[in-house]
Amino acid sequence: MAARSKRACVVVLGDIGRSPRMQYHSLSLAKEGFNVDLVGYQGSVPIKELTQNSSIQLHHVQPCPNFRKYLPGLLAYFLKALWQTVTLLLALIWVRLSEGRCSHLLMQNPPSVPTLGVCWIFCRIVNPKCRFIIDWHNYGYTMMAVAEAKRNKKEENVKQKLPALAQITYWLEGWFGQRADASMCVTKAMMNDLKDKWRVSAITLYDRPPAHFQAVANPKETLEKLCSQYADLGEAYGDKNDDPRALLVSSTSWTEDEDFGVLLDALQDYEDLRNQDPQSFPFLICAITGKGPLKDYYKEEIAKKDWKSVRVVTPWLQAEDYPKLLGCADLGVSLHTSTSGLDLPMKVVDMYGCGLPVLAFNFKCLKELVKEGKTGRVFSNSEDLAKLLQNWLRGFPDDQMQQQMHQSFRDNIKKWAHVRWDQNWKTSAAPIFTYD
């Protein structure tokens, strides 16, 4: 490993900075002696450990125009796929010409179209003998089907076209999946489904928190520093100085995949209950991090609330500050749902890395991550979430039985978080990246 002659290409047809798993893959490959070319869209700032690593080069794909703004849905989809095909292939060819041959190409799926086809062509024609590896985060066809179903409610005239696109994507995922040299996926349920559906053999590489997601040694001091850096957080803690305060944290990409109405309804119930019995419950500060297309909509909805016992803030945190906020929080909430029912919320992994118990929206394979009554609690609607939130915070922070229960959750999480990303990757994924 003294001479870095090994080279791997990591492809994500999305914002590199908002693709933590692919960033972690890149860092792990660099630690194994590879030079890494990370290809994707420019946007959010990647983690510092990645940008400061001399063995990792970032290569940005030309972003796609918003064809849907000007053209009908089907035509816009076709032009987007064509644009992405050309720009991604050109980016990979440029990497090949400027950096040299790579022995392995690892791509994130989804998006499936056109990533699967472009990466396969690159490995078979442009860079022959390059191993083609797929990391299955979810299924492209289920994401497309759900998105199309939502559009159907508004566009009744396109009902017959939308299922066909999902079916084509299903076929493409199966065809290219069978022709990959190796595959990995995020759950055992997905591993079994890949085998049953398409006869694709994959190893399960669970998401695990990297080393920088850790419990905070001095939460009070850390929180004070965060309040001085982020004005809305500071303003929230400037109010209600005489009241006990609890910090609830959730993270989202602010898309239709997560229904934040569920959380807002639960917070309304909490507001009503605390106003009736202010001595039994703390003032609640809810910090919702992240950015995305529906953020402005929900900020307007939040602004309409005349709450006296709940304060909601939506800070956009620097990457290094997000783990600090999680480490200061009293409870986390995940509203992640899965179109396939076979992937898991990485935000819960991050929270566990910082020792934070979680209330998580329940779906098919969540039990592979959240252990009910041990590392978190699960809910299925706003009523469930409201009850769990109230039970968790009743008597906070002085009730001794509550403190003991909370500590037992944190102790169980600490045991789970003992295995970190690097150790898990080296054990499970490293054998895929053999070098002949």
C-alpha cells in the first residue's frame, strides 16, 4: 500500500454533500490504499475529512435544467434522462482520460435511470475490466411509482403512461443488477428481496455512524456555543428562561417522502396538554434541520402556530455542527418512510452515533435498526407520536424513574454504536474491492 497505484471511481447522480454513505465509501477506499474519483453533483459542502483527503478527487457533473417547468411531464422526463446520460458519460470519460484507469466503479442506486446503463457501458467499453459494483439504497422503480401515483391525483390524463415508466425501470434494475460484478445493500430484507426478485446476490452493509458522530461530553457548554452561532436556536433558548426546556431534534430533506404534518399535529397535542398542566411538562424546543423543496411551505405553516409551550426552529447547520446538536438533544424523531419498505433512515444511525434515543415512523424493516423499547420507540400516526412524546417528557428533567428509563435507552444505544462505519466496512465491504 506504499504506492497508491489502485484507483476506484464512486458515482452518485445526486448532491455529493447530501450523500453521506457514498462519502463514507470514498473515505474507506482511500484508507485501503485507493485513489478515489468521486463523481456527482456540486451542492452542499461535503464533510471536511473528505475534502481534505489528498487521495480523493471530486468531479462534478453538469446539472440538469428544469425541463418540467416548461414541458409536459413525459417529454421532460425523457430530456432529463438524455441530458444525464450524456453529462454523466462525459464526466466519466474525462475522469478516465485525466486520472487513468480505475479497477472498480461503485455506483449508488437509485437513481437508476440513466446511472445503471451509463456506469455499465463505462465499465464494459470505456474502461474494460473495471469491476461494476452497485450499492442498493432503495429501488428506483418504487420511488418512481410512488411519485407517479401522487401526480396521478392531479393529472388524471396521464394514468396510463406512469406505470409503464416504473415497469421499465423495474426491468432495467433487474437486467443491470444481474450483470454487476458485485452488489451491496442496506438491509437483510433488501438482500433477500434482490435474490428473490432478480437473482441478484448482494452483501448487507448496514449504515453505521462514522467516528465524528459521538456523544457530547458537556452538552450545556456545547449548546451555548451552538446558540451563539445560529440565531434562531439562540432566540429559542432566550425565551422561557425560568422553565425547564427539552430539545427535540429531527432531520429531513423536506420532500413529500416525509409527512411533517404528523410531527406538527403531535406538537399541537403537546402544546394543548402542557398549557393545561405546565408543571408536569417542559417547554419544548424542536429543531428541524436540513433543506429541501418543501421547507418554505412548512415554515409558513409553523409561523401560523400561536404556540406558548413549543418553539420550532429550522436551522441549516454546518456538517461539523450537526453531530454536536444531536449530542445535546434529549430525543430524536424520524419521519422517514420507505417506498420499498426495505431501506433504513440514516438519520437514526446518526442519532444513535451520538447516543440519542429516537421515536421513529414504523415501516416494514425498521426493526433491523430500531429495537422497540430498547433503543427507541415506533409510531404509525400523529396520535401515537403525541402519546410517546408526552410519556417521554412527563416530569422532565427531575422524575427519577424517567431518568432511569432514558438512561437505559442510551446504554443500549451505546452498545449498538460500538461498531462504527470503518470497522463494519472493512469486515463486510472491503473483500469486494479486491485488486488483481
